[in-house]
Amino acid sequence: MRIFENQVAVVTGAGQGIGLEICRQLVKQGAKVVINDIDKSLAAKAAKGITHDNNICIPISGDAADVSFIQRLVSDCISRFGKLDIAIANAGITSFGDFFEYRPDDFNRVMSLNLGGSFFLAQAASIQMKKAKTPGRILLMSSVTGHQAHKNLAAYGMSKAALEMLAKTLVVELSPYHITINAIAPGATLTERTASDPDYAATWSRITPTGRPATVNDIAQAALFLVSPHAGHITGQTLVVDGGWTSTSPSPY
């Protein structure tokens, strides 16, 4: 039997990149998945690309920073599939900016999506899991920038470090209901966004101990482990997936 047979997952920010690959791998292992992205056409294309069967994978577009939308997302998942077993808060933005010139609007947008979107997805999902009296898995998406300083990423790194503390703190709240919560901290990863930098792969291959940046599948496989039955006794932890970069931490600049 596939390990996610009869499981239902919600993944935010999954129209492309790491989130999309997580959805693809979940479906391959038997899960039904709700793909969220702020871009309606991207969400629809992603769902159709995984499977043409809308009883397996459905797109729901909306802004994961909007708390009312997050609540509707979880409610729509329950209406469609009858339950929710896995919630993955993958939606986030990277906002570069000189600390001395960083604007409040940029700061608030990073925090409302990276932190608020993750916090309130975890809240809405765990309320449903608690109500259903079923075990659950929640996964947050951190970053190596929550562990090591990166130039011009103060607000972003701060938001990612906070997510790891959220995972640790919620162990106290969620464990009595058999809900685990963990985080992944990806390092440099080849995605549609990073592909726009022609030097990205070469730079990160040079400074990553394993000799290459991650693929989206590298990150997805780590995510699947943490939301699987195999990780039932792991909670409050952050798994760094960076090819060893945080052990040496040379700057890409």
C-alpha cells in the first residue's frame, strides 16, 4: 500500500517549485491533495499537471496571508474530501532589501505571509484535526537563512527562524491530540525562481559541500518523511536540507 493512501493534504504556495513537487509526490503515494496558490491559473495548471482526476487533486486559489481565506481553504478541503490529515505551510516570499532602507510595507508583507500564513494554517488545520479526533501532521517551511546570516535578508531570515520556534512551541499545544508539527529548512534549491539567475547553479555548486544545490525533489522527499507514519515520534524539530552548507556557510556574494 502507498504510504499516504486515504490521506488528505493541503499545501499552500504550491503552484510551482518545492510546493508543487511535494503535491506531486503526495499524490504518487496515494494522497488526495488541495493545491493552493495565489495565482489562479498557476494553481489550476499545477493540479491538472499532476492528475486529470479532480477527485484526487484540486486547486484553490487565494492569498495565504489572508486569515479568512485560510479558514475557507480548510473548510473547502473538508467539504470536498471529508477530512484533513496533513497541512503544509509552504507559501512564502523572499524579500531582499538593505536594512537601512527597508520599508514597513515590505516588512509587514513578509511577516503576514511567512509567519501569519503559517501560524493560521497550523491553527485552522489543527482545530479540524482535534475536532475529528484523528492524528495529524503539520509542516512549516523554514530556510537556512533562519540559521545563518544572509546579506539583505534580515526580515526574511527573521521570519524563518520564528517558524522553527513556532514548531517547537506548538508541541505543547498539539501533542495531546496526536498532532505532530515540524519544519524543514531548505538551502539553495533549483526552482523556477532561482533559474532566472544564470549564475545560481554554478555559485551554489561551488560553495555547497556536496557539490550541488538541492533539487525540488530533495526537499519534497524530506517533507514527505516528516508528514508520513514513519515520523510519528518526531515533533518540534527542524530538518535542514542544504547539502551541508550550514556547516561551512560561505557567502554566495
